[in-house]
Amino acid sequence: MKQRRSLFHRFLKGHFLFIFFPPLVLIFFSAFVGSSINGEVLSTLNLFYVVLLLFGFIIVTFVVLSWIFFLRLRKRLSGLQEIMSFSANHHSFPKPISVQSDRMDEIDQLGSSFNWMIQQLEDSRKREYEEELLRHRLIANLSHDLRTPLTILRGHIARLNKESMSLEGQNSLTEMNHTITRVGDLMDDLLSYTLLTSGKHPFEPTSTDIGRLVRASVAAWYPVFEEKEMQIDVDLPAEETFYWEADPKWMTRVLDNLFQNILRHAAEGKYVNIVVDVEKERIIVADRGPGMDNSSYERGAGIGLSTSNYMLQKMKLKADFTSNENGTKVAIGRA
């Protein structure tokens, strides 16, 4: 928007018209034309006092008008700053600033630019929200629609298993069945992450006994690890514990994801170590698999780990990963 007036020009104009111009005219008239009182011409001394009085008037008036001008200027800038800081204090977009289009000085121009920025941010947030809804809807529909062809493929594999074929063919069918199961698990992980980030799974934090929660989770997974003939090394203090302000369901989901990743990507190590460190208030889960640099782990664990990291972040926790060719160690603690 085009600037119509300038604060600096208004400042000079006001001071010249109301301070300097009248005294200067009077001084000029007194010096070159002369003035008289009761028919007598003013003496040089009287003229000096008149000039001195005029300059004193100029200085005092200049200070007063300048103080009023800058006080009004400060008031406008303070109001502008208060509105601009609304977003930081209330975590939301501020309201547009009132701008006087007939005046349109530098401050009004700044307010107009600020209003334009607010409008752009609101439009951007609206578009982002609509795109997020569309993405969540697309992922949910895609996860649902893909289940039908996967079920059909699984049915054909079951039918082929009844037919006589070579050992190589049986191995191929087994691998196909395993791949279909893996794709189904990935779809479930993707759908869970989508529902989680869209707020479909409510977050209900409470003071949670972490020792008890980990023991219950290990007890549920213990038969699964035994079935895979894995060595289970558990250190869970029976009497000591600590508490986190966490959602028990979310925390259990995080542990389930870690245990599931061990079965999927580190089962060949035949080892799992689960520790509750009461002193440092940490949960440690370790394996002896090929490590996270293995391509299979990177390809398969991304969605599940993203879900776990999102949950931990909401609960003000974090997971530190240490991985090499000898295994992976995950330490969950306070952020």
C-alpha cells in the first residue's frame, strides 16, 4: 500500500508552523521594520530581551511538543508490539491491526504488512490442515482397500500348498506367505501412525509404575521369545521402582514395538536383554542382531519407530539407540 504521509515530515511541519515560524516573523519585523510602544522605538537592550524571551519560548515549546509527539509515537508502537507478541504468549495467531488508511504513515504501513503476513499464515495453516486430513483419509482408505487383494493372495497360496510341487516351490510359497504377512503388518503400522498423529488415539497421562508395567509386558512376550528359542536376560527389580507421568497404553505400545522389531529383524541373534534401571530411571532393551545398519531393519522398522518416537515425545521421554554389527541397544529415559 502506498505511503501517503511521513512521520518525519509531520514532525518538522508541526514544529515549524507552531514554534519557529511566528517568532521568526516577529524577530524579522522588529529588526528591519522596528516597533513602537506609545510612540517610542524599542531600544537595543529591550530588543535583546524580546529576542531572548522568544528563543526561550521556542526551546520550551520545542521540548513540550517533541515530548507529546514521541509519547504518542511510543504509545502506537507499544500497541503494535503488544499485538505482535500475542502469538508468542497465547500460542495462536494474533488479530489484525487497525490501520488508518487516510493517514498511512510508516507505522500504519508496518501494521498493514503485519496484517498481510497474518492472512498468509492463516491461509497456509488452513491449506496444511486440509492436506493433512486428505493424507490421513487417503492412508486409511488405502490400508483398508489393500486388505482384500492380500486376503485373496493368501487364499491362493493356501490352495497351492495343497498341490504337489517341488521343495523349491514350497519354499517360494512360504516366502510369499511371509511377505504378505509382513505387508499386512506394515499396513497396520501405517494406519496406527496415521490415527495416532490425527488424534484418534487419546493421550491420557497418569503417574505410572514403570517397573510393574515392564514386568507385565515382558510376561506377555515371554512365551513368544521362548517359541523362537531366544535367550531371555531380564533384570527387573521386584521391590524397587520409579514412576513416569505417562500413558500406560502408549508405554505398552512402545515396548511392544521394540519387542516386535527384535523378532522381525534380530531373531537370528537368539538373545534379548530387558533391564529396568531404577537408579537412572531408564528402560533398556538390547539384542544381538545384525544392527540397524542392516537394510532389512531400515526398511521394516521405520514406521514402527516413528510411532514409538511420537508417543515418547508426547510423554516427554526419548529413546537413545546404539547399534552396530553386534546388536542394537535402546535406552528409554526422560527427555
